[in-house]
Amino acid sequence: MALETDAEFSAMYRAHYADVLAFVRRRAHPGQADDVVGETFLTAWRRRRDLPDDPRPWLFRTARNLMLNASRSAHRQRAVALRVAEQGRDDAYQPMLSAEARLDLLAAWRGLSTSDQEILALHVWEGLTDKEAATVLGCSRAAYSMRLSRAKRRLAKRAGPGVELSTALVPANVNGAS
Amino acid sequence: MNRDISPLLGVLDPAPPRALTVDEQARQEQLLSSVLADARVVRRRPVRRIALAGALAVGAAAAVVVAPVAYHMIKGGGGPLSSTAISSWTGNPVRLAASSTDSTAQQFCEKNATGNPNATGPFTVSNADLRGEVTSMVLTRGKDITLCMVGTDGEGFTMAVDPIGKIAPKDITLDTAGSHGDGDSAFSYVEGFAGADVKSISVHDGSRTADALVDGGRWTVWWPGTSDFTGTVTVTTTDGNSHSVRIDSLFH
């Protein structure tokens, strides 16, 4: 998708800004999210003639690389750490879990490796397909699928039997693309 | 074990799907203008530090070089403010009356104010203070609100901030925060909103304590050095009570 004009780039920017902002907010310090988003789109502008037809995974990958580069000066990292909502929200997710089950889920999440968290987040929070998530991480689709399956198993094992999925209560906007 | 509970992770999503607020839409458009403008202008960019979520989790700051597009870089150097200006910092700000702000500083801030470039009319100045050689102020014109910091040497920066939101009398919120520059040119800042009963706010970050300027429901403060914002904010209300919270707990 070669973008030749300001108008074409602006349309792409407006179509994906919110998703990129959310992607970065899940990972970067809140005070710096706007700058990471800005740098991501600045990079996209410079590469506008080389963008893929679906630029969303490319934008996520670019933002992720910026955040990875940030931490490499301090310690080598292969995955970007994720933030979590510390408290329950008053939305469609709220009735899905008891407070106790939520704490169990939070503990299970925190017990996962950063890599497992990242794999699960791309699947659930970003709602990416396996192919798109693989593009973000720079691995093959098969490798991502395998890692996702393992991450799901580890999450379930750590959460224990107290955290159960009530499919009847899962809101429609829970992303589970694969 | 075959059960898949991963869909439940939606409850932990720190940025759940929602429409952008009006203010976020304004920032979206401002950022787009900055990207398009920055892409055309080759100029020196400052080094900027970014603290990541992972760095916060392990209590260590991480450094990164990211070209800023969300604020206006005025001059070259290690950051928007010179090391000389930053070294003159004082923990207690000298409150300036809107009419007594340094005219050169105010000219800089008005010239580089964010928002509609075609807007006309006078600016309203609030949260004006002086720490050493650095003047900080908030300019409002119409719907455009700008936080500005500038040294007596003419180096500084501006950034868009939000209008004051609804807030309980004894509460404070954080609107924006960040760190700019590197080494001796590094500084950190916080800007937020304060309820009507908030008398004073102090930020404790490492060995430094910085008293914020509380003015008309908005508080502003800055201090030398980068920050991962794991320090504390102490809020004192008009009834004499005080309480402290971590800075990063104010991020939402």
C-alpha cells in the first residue's frame, strides 16, 4: 500500500491511531505513550511507500521495536512487558469474574513470563489473528500458534480451577481471533 | 488441561476498547500535524528518556532515544531546556502574577503555543512561576491550552494539555507527565488538576522535593533529572490534613 499523498497518509493514520495508542498504552509508561505513538507514525510516514496493505500489524511491530530498543540499553529483552488494569472496571467484563477469581487471574498472569504475556495480549487484547501476531513478533505463524497454545495452558494451570470461563457472560468485544 | 481461560484476560486490559475522547481526538490531530511537519523539516532532535512499564515493574529506569513529535523543540542541545537553566532549579517556585511574567518568556510561550495556528485574541496566563532561570506557565486561548517552560536563555518547550476536569474537593489528578533531555539537561515534569480544598502539593522523587504551584485548579511542577515516577506526591488540604500517594498511581 504505497501512500503518496498527505491525504492518503492522514486517512491511514486516522484509521489506526486509536489501535496504536491502545497498543502502546498497554505497554509503555503512561506519560510517554504519546511520544511512542508519534514516533511510530513518523516512521510510518518515512516508510509510507513500503507499507503493507494492512498496516496495523506493521504499526504494532514498529511501536514494539521502539519500546524494545528502549529497554535494551538497560538489559537485554526479547519481549515487551505489559501493564494490567489494577482494579476492576465498571463495564461488560465486570460480571464475568468474582473479585476473588479476578485476583487469582491477576496472580496467574503475573506468574507468566513476559513472553507468554505478550503472546496472550496480542491474541486477546489486540485481537490479532495468528498470522498478524506472528508479523508483530517477527516469527512464523506456526511458531506463534504453538507458543500461544502453550501460553494458554500455562495461564490455565497457574489460575487453577477457581477461575472459570462463563461463556454466557463473555462480552461480544472479547477478542479471540486465531 | 484443555480449558482456555484466556478470553477472561480482557478484564485485565489496561486500555480496553473505547472511542477516543474529544481531547484525545484533538491530540490525535495535533500529532498528525506534527508528524507531517516533522517529516519535512530536518532538524536536530533531543535525546529523550522513556520509562517503560517493564522498567517500572522492576524499579529500574530504561533509556531510549525517541524523537519527540508531541512537543515543540525550539533549539538544539541535550534537551528542550539548557543544563545551565536546569542547574538553577529551586524546589520552591516563585509565584508570578500573570502581569509580571518575564515578557521574553511570555513571548516565547505565545509564539510556540499549541493548538489552532490561526487563532487570534489574547492568551490567559495561569500557573506562572519561576524556578531559578526557568519560567513555567499555562496559556489558554479559546479551547487551546498550552504548558510552557522556558529558560532565560530562550530555550524551552511547549505542549498541549487538557482543560481542567471535574474533580472532588480534596483530590488531585494527573493530566500529563514526562521526562525530557539527557544528563545535565534532563528534567521531569508533572501537570494535573487539584480540587478546591487542595492547599499544597509536593513531589518527592529520589532525593529531591519539589513544591508544585497550585493555581485555579491546576498544579504544575518540574525538577531536574529523569524520573520513572515511582516517587510520591504529598497533598495537603485546607483542613491541614495531608496524605501521600505514588506518582504513578495517578496515571490512569
